[in-house]
Amino acid sequence: MKFPVKKFFIVYFIVVALLISFGAGIFVGRSTTAPKIIFGISNPEEGKPTNVDFSLFWRAWAEIQEKFVDKGKLDNQKMLFGAISGMVKSLGDPYTVFMSPEERKRFQEDVEGSFEGVGMEIGEKKGELTVIAPLEGTPAQRAGLRAGDKILKINDTLTADLTIDEAVNLIRGPRGTEVTLTVSRKDWDIPKEIKVTRDVIQVPSTKWEIKEGNIAYIKLYQFSEKAADDFRNATFEISNSPAKKIILDLRNNSGGYLEVSQYIASLFLNKGQVVVIEDFGGKKEKEEYKSDINGPLKDYPIVVLINQGTASAAEILAGALRDNQGVKLIGEKSFGKGSVQELEELPGGSSLKITIARWLTPKGNLITDVGLEPDIKVELTDKDYEEGKDPQLDKAIEIVKQF
């Protein structure tokens, strides 16, 4: 499946790219290799506000230049980048971020290959650095990190005032090196230190198997371009299998390309049904993304598993199936990442990631900072993890058997 470039969600892999083929599923957008680069402002002076006195900035700049005691630390370029970063940070949106040329280069590398790192995705929730999801079979998962964990410290650095990008830069690193994360969890009385040894990360896409004789259990890890082909192949295989019912597992799926989510949703929907609505906050008319086929899986009874690591494109898919087909969501409340970013290239190789819209479910429900509430709530306890039990999957099997 090939998808032209447009929109994407930002989800942060704690990884460093090795510049191979795309496999991370960071973006929700029409892209196979890179995000949209926009050169929309031909004359930046046109956007300068008339009710702001910029002489204050230059007065502060001049005072620093004249009076700061350590002249060797006066780096004009770094000061300029810092000023822009401060302006962007004042918006209070963790997904609108200024990137210096070096950060822009790392960001681009992160969408181009297999990776070295710890293998998890992070975001900001209620002002706290939060694990969206550890990736399957990665050092983060093996170390015991879970969706919803709060990262309080990275080595000796407190995370309270860090941007997500700053946190990423502290956690990432070469294979074989170690990072210590101080983590709090809902069920813990006190935070704990978790040491993670970085490694090469290979991100899986999709797998499926037959359970209970006639239930197709599909685990979708993320919405990379590869996931579209893999899910299409799984659809053909399921159609020619004994499967009569489906469990779709979106737990710890932090998203990826919008169009992959739209395509996979279409496999379960009737042609013309709305998958997701893009809301620009009144700046222009809302845009609807619809199914363009009569899905071969639309007549299968289905339930969907979600948890705190279900985010962005995964929330779009889950919301579309519930709103259109009345599909039951089982598990825990999803992460609540439903904003759209575009990447604008600035002079000198720096860039801005800017939140330009938010996603709504087909019934018009907001995803950002709200998430999806499960129809049937089932939590996993520490004891369940330790004993290898999965009461969420058990409940999904119980429910889908009733159809």
C-alpha cells in the first residue's frame, strides 16, 4: 500500500535510526518516507503582531550581551534557538515543538529504519512524562516498563521541566549502554528505579492466530506502511480459515499513519462510513475520512482490546469500529492522543512541528486528552503480569463467544 504525504501524529520512539527502510509507525499521515514540509509563509514580517513590543526582547538580549559575567558562554545561535523554544513551550502543547538542525536530523532519522534504543514510546499526559507503550520484544518491555508508567527521572535529571524531545535525547543511546529511569506506577507506594540496556529495535507489525477453534485473534502492533500489507494478507488468510469471529488487539499500539488506520478500518466497514473527522478548530471546515470499500470483514462479530497504550491511529480505528458497528471495547481507557501535526521547515535547517488540528470519532467525540472509555473495563494487576495471565483477553474471548 502506498500513501502520499499529508498529516501525521507525533509519537516519540526512544531510539536512534540506523537509516534503513521505514518501520517505526511514528507518523499518521500520507507518507512513505518523510513528513510534509511546508513553506507557507513567504514574508514572516506579515505575521508580526502589532500589539507586542519586541523592544523588550532586544533590551534583554543587549543586557545579557553587555553584562553577563561569562562571555565564553554567549552563543548567539544557541540563544536564538532557546528563545524560539521558550516561545513554543509557552503554548502548553507537548506536540508543538521547535527543533534545531541537529534535532531535526535525529527526528528524520527516527522514521527511516530499524533502531537502537530501549524500544518504547513516550508522551506527556497531565503535565507528566508518560510511557505510551513499550514495543513488543524490546528492552523496555523486558525491563518491565508498562503503558501508563510515569517517568520522574532519567538518570539524575528530573523530567518535570523537560520537553518530550529533551527526554528523548536523554533516554536514547547506542546499543549496549544503560539508562536508569525512576518510575512511578498507580499500584506502587513509592517510585522505583528501572535500569534498561539499549539494543537494536525491530518493530513488528501484525500477527494473528486461531483461538478456541473459530476465533481469529489479531494483534496489531502499529500502523506503519508495512502494517497495511500485513493486515491485508491476514484478512485473506482469515477469510479462508475456520474463523467465524474476531478479536482485534490494539493494546500498546501507539499509532502510525492515518491512511493505514483508515484502510484497516475500511476492512471492517461499509463503503462510505466515516472513519474519523479532522477538526481545525474553526479555521476551516471539518474534513471527513471515509471507508472507500465494502470491507471483507464487516460481517464478522468482533470485539476490540484497548489499554493506556492504545493511542492516536489505534484510537481512530477503535473509535470508528465502535461508532459505526457498535463494536465493544474491552480493557482500560486509551491514552488520548488525537492531535495532528505538520512539519514546517525553517531557515538554516531548523523546523517546527505544529499542532494544526484534532481528530474526532465518527460521532464527533474528542480523542485528545480524553481517550476512549472501554465498554467493559478489565484491568491487569501486577500479579497478572507476574503469573502471565491475561484477564482482558479472557474477557474478550468470553464476550465474542456470545455472538
